[in-house]
Amino acid sequence: MHIVFGGAFNGKRQYVKNLIQNEEASWHEGMMPQLILSDSITVIAGVERWVKEQLEQGLTEQQIIERVKKTLGSSQSKQIWVLTDLNRGIVPTERIERELRDLVGRLYQLLFTEAQQITRIWYGIPQTIKGADQDENLHKNRG
């Protein structure tokens, strides 16, 4: 699994599009995929919007985390998660926004632990945080 993260409108999705170029990929924006095909790349983006919807529907933190774990373990296909860094430590005043911030923080910890590669995008500039050697292998395998 590869995580691409950064602030809002920092170029994460464009980076992923450039990374996968002409490879077959299924994009899932603001939702967890129901079915992951093993012969294509699965891109999961807008996780924070999905989490907020789940909280608003009354799901518990454990239920949300279990759904994410199910997605992580559902396939051997290559997954790319596009994650937005929220709030930079600012505690929101609204209850649902605080719950969202806390849950997304714990969820990102789980995802970052599971990831083989992590890339931070800072205003369009990628920085490899984890798995730099895999980045070189990816480009070699493309030929």
C-alpha cells in the first residue's frame, strides 16, 4: 500500500495521476470501495469526508476502523490512499469536528503503520517518508 498525503489542494491527486499514468486504476472518492479488483490499482481518496459521513450516521470509531481494516485486507492489489492532513493540531470547537479530527488521526496512524510506501506532497513537491527503495523499483519495473 502507498499513502500519498498532504494539505488540502497541495497536488496529491495530480501526483497520483502522474504516478500511475496509463495503468488501469479504479478511483474511489469519499467512499470505501465495495469490491477491489486484483488486476488494477485501487485509489482511495477523500477518506476524511467518508469518516465524517460515518460519524454523522452514528457509527462508532471501532465500526469505522473495522471497515477500513476490511478494505485493507480485501485484496492483494496495489492500493494508493490519498489522505488530507487535517487541522495541524488545531482543536475544533464543534463536537463532530473534534471527533473527526481525533478519529482521522488514529485512523491515519493505522494506515501509516500498514503502508509500505509513504509520500508527502508539499505544494506539488513529493517527499518520500517511507519506502524510498520501492520508489526506485516501481520506475524500473515500468521499463
